[in-house]
Amino acid sequence: QKEVEQDPGPLSVPEGAIVSLNCTYSNSAFQYFMWYRQYSRKGPELLMYTYSSGNKEDGRFTAQVDKSSKYISLFIRDSQPSDSATYLCASEGGTSYGKLTFGQGTILTVHP
Amino acid sequence: DAGITQSPRHKVTETGTPVTLRCHQTENHRYMYWYRQDPGHGLRLIHYSYGVKDTDKGEVSDGYSVSRSKTEDFLLTLESATSSQTSVYFCATSGGRHEQFFGPGTRLTVL
């Protein structure tokens, strides 16, 4: 079993929809959680970074971590075609301090 | 991009040949990482460095070696390339260990 699991999708939504992207993790020691966005044939870029449980909001993006259920979420409000990309969740902590463990990535398409 | 460049950006090579990929950063970040990205596996850590001449293995280090003689450069070497090492390779850097910034990637094909 992978330490971080992510449904690869693909996920297709209409413009303006609220998108929910999710990951689960198994390592209780993970304390740092990130979401990366990767456009086709580009490197991943950091979107959101959270520590421990709770919510963090940045514009149209909200990251949510529930450590009790080991669940990580990213919500995108008012989705735009420019949000079409692969979204990767990543976690770090415990003995893997300094080393990120990534989910497979979810392919998102927002159509006009 | 946090001032990260990778070279070459594309390479085609033959099985059994040595290959070296270079990562160069201008951010003076202490930590540097090499990942490979494959369909169905996401990003997997190959090796990482926590300072000049200080390196350690990641999840998929077999068949790879690294060197870091200067803060700004981190080299990944495939001593004898195999077809299973066909992949997209990403370098990443971090100044504070948690947030990592990625380069544009190197697409390697081993025939």
C-alpha cells in the first residue's frame, strides 16, 4: 500500500464548478501537507502548504487536512479552464522529514 | 521556478551507456532532490542532498548515483542506463525542507 493514495481520475468539470480533490495517507507521523499543480510537460509548482490539521485558503483554493481520518483535500471554487492540470498531493514528517511522499496525481479538465 | 534549470531537457540514449543529468539553482537553497515521474507512480524520490558533499538515498536509488560539489549544482548519474530508467526526471530545491520548488524536467529515453 502506498503511503499517499490519490485517485488519478481523470476528472472533468464545467467552468465555474467547485472542484474537490482528495488524498488519503497512512503514515501517522506526517505533519506537513502540500498541493502541487503540474501543467502538461512542465515541472510541478507549489499551490498550497499546510501544517497539521485545519484549513488554509488562498484565493479560489482551499486546502483542508483532517489528521484524525488521514484525509487531505483541495477545493477549487469558480473553476476556470486555466485550472486544467494534474494536481499532486504530498506529505512529509516523522522519519521522512525533509522527504516528500507524493500521491499519483489527479488529472483535472475544466471545460468552457 | 525558483531559479532552477536542468540540462539536458531531452535525451535519447542506448542501454548500457552512462548518462549524467545536471541541476543548477541560483537560490542558494541548501536542500536539493532528484525525482523521477512515471505514469501510475507519481513522483518518486531517487536521491537528495542536505548540503555540499552530503547526500542520501531515496525510495528508488538503485542504479543511480549523485554528487554535489557546489551548492548550486546537483548531478544525477545513471552508470549504465537501462530501459526501466526511461522517465521524466525532476530536480527540486528547498531552503526550509518543507516547501520544495521544481525544475522544468528532463525527458530521458533509453533504447
